[in-house]
Amino acid sequence: MYSEYTTIYTRTPRSFLFAIVANVGPDGTTRPLAVAYRQHHDEYNTHTSYPRVRHMVADTLALIDNLSDPANRAQLEAETALANDWYRQSSGDELPTHERPSVPDTEQPPYMPMVDSTGPVKQQPPLPWREDGIRQFPFTATCVLHALQRDDASRESTRPGDIQFQPLSTVFRADSLEYGLVVLDISDLDRVTYGIAAFPTCYMATVPCEDENIDWDPVEDEQPDQVDLVLASPRPRVLLSIGQWVRKYCEWLSVEEAPRILELEERPVAKATTLDYIWPPGLDDLPRSVVEIGASGASSVTVADEPRHTVSIGTTRTTGTGG
């Protein structure tokens, strides 16, 4: 009897951090005008991530439409000009990367055996309202709020308590299981660009196999005693279009069968430098010693000197053999 440590299934991030940025920093570098965290609620604990992907795609399209709306142009241009002055005046007060805040990770749904198909899932509590992330550029924040809380009668309707604005100095932690990142660049309102940086979680376990040529059957064979939730690796610091992201991380989803994904794929992708402030180079090499904003709104410092265990998608490892 063989045993193998393998990926049983993967799931994309449940929630997303949306950063609205522009070239308003020192020397034309990128800085945010709004950073909003939007949590998603799984209706059931299933293997599929399509509702999560569909929600993110709908949110991104709504944000692009709102930020590109000619009716909002004058106010957004005015706030972009204000942002230039504000960031120039405050450039000497910027926190070092390792002291900047981040959104904390969240407990993930447990492993669900294939034979159970679906199961109830614990809903995430509402997030407290915070004003420190909207005080500087309130109109941009209003556009974000209007887009994320749109009334489109979709199954992914977002509750008021599912959105929390973050400080403009917030960094994206790629070692979080709960959420991914969508960046929207409004430097040119005639051509609002977007990009996705988000990585799946692998549900991994040691499972028995009849022999080295017969894989474990998730329905017929014995279920694993313990399942590890492991963040996929590597996690390249690049922005992807929705088509690139789906083809890389969502093998179960056909892009051609999802009209809204095709619609988003037609929108231009942001430049790599758009990531420089929200996800600074080398951030993942630093100890995780940052002020994290919890659900209560209180701040606490978490230090983790050891990096989170990661695994490449599709990695398998034979852990033992027998007769």
C-alpha cells in the first residue's frame, strides 16, 4: 500500500482587497486614493470557487465603470490633484514598509469530502465601519462604495458590513489565505486599468493508494485523517488580467463560457509598477511585524519570523510504501 501527500483540491481567495491608485506620489510614483477590503460569503462549503471568482469579476467591472463614468470625472480629477499635493507634503512622514498596516488573515472553511458535496459554512461577522481610510479622498471612496454595494440583484450582493476601508498606507500580504488583491489605476481616466494578484489555497493530505499507478479516489477510498491548508507557491509579484489569472489558477473554469470574464478580459491591464507601493518589493522577505487591523477595529502587532508553509500547485510527494 502506498501513501501520498497530495493536493486534494484548491480554492481561490474568498475575499479581496481593492486598491484605487494613481501616479500621485513623489516623482510620479504610484500611491492609493482608496483601499477597500470586501469580504465574500460562501453560501455552502463546496470545492468550487466559481461564486468567489464571479463576485470579484463583477466588483472589478463595476469599479472600472464607476471610475470611468464621465459624470464622476471632474471630482476624480480634482481629488487626484489634491492627492498630488497631499503626498508631496507627507512624503517625509511615510512609514517604513515593515511598520505599515495590513489586513489580517481569516480562518478558512474546513475540508469538505467529495461525498458530502456541500455543507453549511460559518458566515463571517460584519466589519466595523472605519473612517480613517476615506478621510483624505472621500469622493474616490464614495465611487468605490457605490460600485461594491451596487444593487444588481446578484447572488453576490454585498452587505454594508462586508466592506471596510483601510488606511492608505496598507500593504498587501501575499501570504494571506483569505484574500487577494485587485489594483485599479486611475492615472488616465480615459483608460482605467486593472490587475489581479491572488493565489489559491491547496487542501492537502496524505492519502492511501492501491499502488503507484492508481490514484486515490475521493469518493470510493478512505478519507484522510488530517487535511492541511497550504498556500500555493510561487507567488510571483506580477499583475495578471482575468484571463491570465483564470488560466493559471482555475483549471476547472472555461473562460469562453463566462461572458463577464470575457468582458473584463477586454479591459487594459495595469503596469507592473502599479504594485510598487501596495505590494512593495521584498515585503514577503521581511518578518511579519505589522500593525494589523482586526474585525473589531482595534490594532495589534503580530510577529511571525517563520514564513508560512507553501507548496507548488500539483506537487505530490510519496510518503511511504508497503506491500
